[in-house]
Amino acid sequence: MKRFIVPSLCLCFILACSNPPKEKVEFDITTIHQETPAEESILNLSEKYSLLEIIKLESSDTSLVDYVNKVLFDRNRDVIFIKGGNTVFKFDMSGNFLSKLSKGTGGPEEFVNLTDIVFLPEQERIWIYDSNKSRIFQFTYDLNLEISYTIGYQLLGIERFKEGIIGTPGYIEILDNFSLYYLSGENFATGYKLTSKKLEFNPEKSRYLHVLRHDFFSQSPEGFNFVNSFNDTIYNINENFYVIPKFYIDFGDKKILEEDLVGKGYSSIVEVFQHINSTEKSFNIGNIVEMKDNLLFRFFNQGRSFVSVYDKSKKELKSGRKISFEYLNQQVTFDLDEEITFGSVGNNSVYMIIPAESSVLGEYQTLFQVKDGDNPIILLFDEK
């Protein structure tokens, strides 16, 4: 099926923030026309990415990860931290289990809701953010607590710049203007000052703005990318807290409109998803990984996962319901299960999480030497 890419549009964007006052910024936004791929369509990742390494995580009663939400790598110290449910797991780069840290029962120095994890590799530290307490807990690489800091604002996803923290509010905000937050400051001792910026750009006006935590803060060549799913727009945020729309994924007649969301009497995000999945609407762009030459992203249609790669220089889009790549001189191909996720490693690399289950890998369990009940497999790719 032929796909068309619209040339970049040059628009004007007003950044509204508490300090400094409004300023006018010129930017280019690329519109990507995304059709729904056929059920048997295959995206060959090997055309754009080279498989560097496969990490099989040790599987034992103490090391089993229910679901991998986020992965942080520090090759220099031979360590991997994984956010899985309400537990942080620590492995080495060979997949050997080292230790873990689980939620507490509500004590003053315990986290009860593991919302996000953030890396400070230059300090050999890790942050655990608890949205229930609006508090950041700082741990050493040995998972010893050093300090906790109350932000004072409930966020559902954070990332760290050199001199500040960016964050996003909750799942559904019924607001005329949606804001990102920037907590400027060098460290906990000096404290942080709040600044917010509204996302005025909104091709399809909707008052329901959905954010899926870590999925939508992804390291990019210019800082971090952020996705507003129901706006189908990917924004870039740099160190100076400039928030600029960069890509707009246009689903055509499959896009979600205001009338799909407003006035329906939804009581939860689950009801929103149930309604959308009962239609042919496409939504929920996530697992954004932007590298020098390509943009990788996934989306859903009627509850099924799809993945796309957009070549930024050639302005070409390739998509699939299945993914494939070369491994041990074989072409591996399987359906894109909803638990297969992607994430940014930085340095033009991407990780992919694949469940070890036969329902996903099928005949390839033997190739990867895993079985049902084992921990997921981590694949590391570099852009070609």
C-alpha cells in the first residue's frame, strides 16, 4: 500500500509560560501520513538498524520481572536497572541478577508507587520517583537510600536535564491548555523553581490529553521527545525548556477527533480505550525513539500494535504489524505483541524488550534458548 509523506510545514508557535513572558518561535513540523498496515505486513528492522547484542536476563524466583516498563544502561559500570511494576531490578550487562528494590508500606523514607526511574550515571546514582508522595528518592548504584526530596507537584513521568527536571501531569486532564513542567535547579540542596509551558499547537482539538509516563519522554538528538497521544504530536524539549512540536502523525480518517472524546461521560481512561478500540481509530503513539536519521514509533488500532520507521532525510515511511531482523544468519519474524516495547539508550542506540513466551516467540524460543516463564529478552540495536 502506497504511503505519502507531506513536506515539512513551517508554522509559528507561541510558547506560554510563567517566566519569561510569551515569545514567538519559528519552527518546522514534519507531517507523517500514517495508514493502517495490513495484518501480514512486515517491518524489517535490519534495513535501518544493526543488532549489536542480546541480553538474556537471569530467571529465578527472586529475579523475575513481571513487566519491563523502562531500562537504563550504564556500560561503563557494567550495570542495568529495570523498572518492573513496583520494583527496581539490578542486573549486569551479561544479564546476571544482582539485587532489587521493592516498594515499602508507607514509611517516611519508603516509596509506595514506583512511577518512574531516572539515571544519574555521572554520579553513579539513580532516582526513584513516587507520584503518590510527589517525592524523589535518590539511591546509590548499590540501592542504598541517600536522600529524598519532595517536589510538591504530582507528575506521572519525569526526566532530568543538567540543571532541572521536566515532568508531565496525569492521565486525563480536562483543560483548555495542557502544560509541561520544568523544575529548574542544580540539586536538592538548593531546591527547584517551577516553570510551566502550555502546548498551544493542537491540530485536532481535544480536551482529553493522555500521557503514558516513561513512554513519552525519550532521549533525542536535541534533548528529549514527548508525545501527546490524542494530539498525535511529538514535541522536542531542549535544555533551555523550549517545547517545540516536531512531528505530527496524521492518521487521516482514522484519527481521533474531539467528538470521539468530549461529552461521552467517560469515568476512566479504560473506558476511553474501550470506546476507541471498538472503532477503527488509530491512537496512542508511543515508544518513540528518534535517532540521527530515523524516527521509530508504535501505535494501536483496534487493540493491535503496529510499528513504523520514518526516514527523516528521505522522507520515507515503512510500517508493519510484524517485525523482523537478522540473528545468527536467520531472519526472525513475529507479530508485534503489545508487550514488545522499544526505548532509547542514547548514542544512536535503541533497546527492544521481547517476552520469552511461546505465544510471542513461537518456534524462535529454541533459537534464543528461552522458555515460558523466563525473563524477557533485551535486544540492543544501533542505527546503520
